[in-house]
Amino acid sequence: VMNGETGELLHMSEGKKKASLQEFFDHLSPEQKASIEAVAIDRSGAYHSCVKENLPDAVIVFDKFHVVANYNAALDELRRIEWRQAQEEYKKVIKGARFLILGNTENLDNSERRSLRELLNLNAPLATAHILKEALKQLWTYIYPKAASNYLHRWCCQARDSGIAQLGKFAKSLMKAHDEIVAFCHYPITT
């Protein structure tokens, strides 16, 4: 647990269970708890419920890094499925492209960009998923909650309408987390 304003480490505990976070809250006074306005966390259900129980008035913000990481997990699952279904001549292109498709496009050199284009030209589902990955990052540029909410809804509709099961499932999970994602407009904090 870190102070979002100063970066100071406040608590460290092993594990990702509710009890590991509860240890932190057990050492806070009611006044200290009441002073916490917002908390950035990953999308762990255990952390979410612990924060809600201990800080019922605090705003929960789902960390953008973890949201993108969750999307990348769905994208990598799709990449593996596409590899298994690919013709033999295309398997090598898909298998060796994990870094290209999951990494930040702006960090690729020219050779890597060409390889990524080749992959995306060969495989429509991966191309769609990659385009949506890049578009998802736009969500955290909004400063008005209504605009962010509209963008999130449109993005989720596009993911669902893609017909790609992994993207539809991810979009459904994002809509469930709508409030915690859009809260970034009021509290632009991350972990």
C-alpha cells in the first residue's frame, strides 16, 4: 500500500488475499480511514471487497495498467488459439509474434513494425484485437466522466460485435467495472 500523493510505502504484506490488505486497515484509526478519498487497485475481487468494507465512502479506481494487462491476457489467449488453427506456413509468424502484439506499438523499431503488419495482414481476428488494444488506451485520456463512459460503452460494443469470444468476455467484465474505470476522470491515480 502506497500513499498516492507522496509515493511513500505504507504497508507491505505477502499474498493477494483480502487478509493481506485487511492488515493495513486494522492499523488505521477511524479518522485516518475517513480521510481516504480514493484508492487505486487492480481488479482483484478480494481487494475490492476489502476496500469497500473498510472505506465505504472512498472511490475505487481500477488501475489502467492492470486493465490493459487483463486485455493483453485475452489477446494472448486469442493468439494461441489462432496459432493452433493456422495453416502450417503461418504458424511461425503467429508463434513468434507474442512480443509484437502485446507490446506497445510506439516502442517497436521499423523491422518489428513490418513484422507486426505482416502478422495483422495474415490474421483478421488478431488485427481486430490489436486495433482494439490500441483504442482501449484512449480511454484514460478523457477528463469528463460522461465522455469516458460513452467511449467505454462504444469500445465494449465494438469488442462484443467483433464476434471474438475473448474480446466479448473482456468487454463484459469492463462494463461490470464501469464505475471504477470511469472514476479515473475524477482521480487520475494508478498503482
